[in-house]
Amino acid sequence: MYRCFAALLVPTLFLSSVNALADSDLAKKLSNPVSDLISVPFQHNWDNRYGPVEGGRKYTLNIQPVIPISIGEDWNLISRTILPVVSQEEIFPGSGDQTGLSDTVQSAFFSPKEPTEGGVTWGVGPVFLLPTGTEPLLGTEKWGAGPTGVVLKQTGPWTIGGLVNHIWSFAGNDNRADVNSTFVQPFLAYNTPTSWTYTLQTESTYDWEAEQWNVPVHFLVAKVFKVGKQTYQIQAGPRYYAESPATGGQDWGFRLNWVMLFPK
């Protein structure tokens, strides 16, 4: 039986036109990975044809708090954490079921508070891989680190940009494969005046050890809304694997993202 860690209850919403402009501004900030907006996304990912015989199932809940910290008049430090909670079944023949934490990825972007004269927003910093996997099949059992960066431009309703990082392992279990991977996330988003957001992106990873790409492509639709005084965004859409290793997801998947916002 397929198991999930979280169930979502979406209440009936009544949005006033008074909040529409503020919500659309928040939606635009969410399209910027290094905006000065505290958010806590709970990103649910389902893959029903996983592994070499396409008989496995995998559910991943990524808990992804984003916390901007002011470090002077001109700069922010943006902390972005990804803590995956995983439930998987038969990802390869005889593997059984595993449930628990996977490895944590922690990024820190140093980013100017204002865009450049050309309207470009950017940020650079370190990224760390923390071996928080609770079972061997859920993590790499390696410590890793490397550089990360993001660049984007927002013009009118459009946001276009990309986020990249590269992680090398430097310590951990000597019996496990080394980590040497590049992550590339180009994205294109369109924000409407009524706080809807349409996003097309990939979250591609190249494993230099195995010389393999994993290229899931997402088309996502999101809406910002309020319930009482709390602001949320809900986002959903399909995922298609344009390329993946035999041990990864195959064909189609689905994402549902529930984001809590804490604007200043």
C-alpha cells in the first residue's frame, strides 16, 4: 500500500480584491530564489514507475525553509535548506521498503539587496551535503561541499533565470561511491495580477562518476492566498523525465507544493 507522510486539507477560500495586489507581489517574490521573503515549502513528489524494472514507487517530501538574513545595508544572506523525507518501495528487485530521512542539502547565497542597473538579481555562496540518511538506500553516507549560484531577471510579469551548484564528497563511508554531481535548474515563470504563477523548469543533475543525466521537467501552476492572517501558496503540476538513469524515475511523476509565507 502506498504511504504518505502528510495529508493536505485545502479550505474554501474567499479572496478580496484588496489583497490581490499584495498577493501578486508575493507570488513574484516566490519566483525569485534569493528574494527577501521567509517561506517554508512542503514539497510533495510522487513517482510510480521507479527503478530498472519500472516497478518501484517513491514518495519524497522535501521540507525547504528559506530564510533571508540582512548583513548590512546592501547585502542579504539567503539560507536555503532541503531536508528530504522519503518512502520508497521496491526501487530495484529485492530492495524492499525504506522509510526515513535522506541527505540534507544546505545552501547559503550572498546576494545584493537591489538588482543591478540592468535589472539582474544574483547570488553566490557555498552548498553542503549532510549525510542525514537514516538507511543506506536513502542516503550517500558522504559529506560534501561545493559552490552554488543563481542569476535571474524579472521584467513585467516574467521571471527568467537559473540556479546551479556542484557538490564533491570529501569524507564519509569509504565503501560508498564518491559524490561528484552538478545540479542545473533553469526556470521561466509568468505571474498574473491575480497572483497565479505558471512555471516551466528542469531540475537536472549530472553524475560525473556514473556519467549519467537525470532530467525531470516540471510544468507547475501556483496560487497565493490568505486564510485569516496567514499567507500560503499552493502549487501543483506534472513532471516528465526527459532523461534518467535506469535506477531513477521513469516517464511521469507529480508534484504538489504547499508553501507557508511570512512577509515582513
